[in-house]
Amino acid sequence: MVTLDPEVSLRALVESGRQRNFGKKALAPKSVNQRRYLEAIERNDMVFGIGPAGTGKTYLAVAMAISALMSKRVARIILTRRRWKPASGWAFCRALCRKKWTPICAALRRAL
């Protein structure tokens, strides 16, 4: 990945891979894309993370939100998800919402 991107040097990757503390844990990016995502969160007020499942987007976003809350850079954390119209009815929608929100809320509870 480092050789494919002319903007990324090995030295910059190592230097920016510093640990960030959030709550009771420390966080360090494991890839160039995670490093870029964390830098974007630090630089901007709003960041949209899109990409394949399992790449750490939610975990990193929650960790950075907790870090900002603990350091008093923000007063509150607002959690959002996109809105969709359920094809199978609202009962199915409630179960799906619970399934989607449980990991996010669990990460918040563990960190705080």
C-alpha cells in the first residue's frame, strides 16, 4: 500500500501511527486507510466513513468520539444511521435496528 501511494512514505506512516487514548484503552491505526480515517476525524467536524464491512469504521469513529468527549472537545455524542423504508414491515425494522445499534452501544458502554 505504501509503494502504491506517492503521498504516503514509510516514515509518515510510522509517525502518524501514534496511539490515541480513549476512555480506558489506547488506539493505533493498523493500516494506511485507518490512519487517513483517523486524521480526517481529527481535522474535520463531520466525516462520512464508507467502505466494506469489517474494516473498523464504526470502532474507530466511536473511539474518536469518546476521546473528544473525555478531553472536553465536545459536549455530547450524537449517534445516527441512515434511514430506510423497510420492505417487510415495521416489526422487522425494529429487530433490524436493534441488531445494527447493539454493537455501537456496546462499544460506548465498554469504553465509558
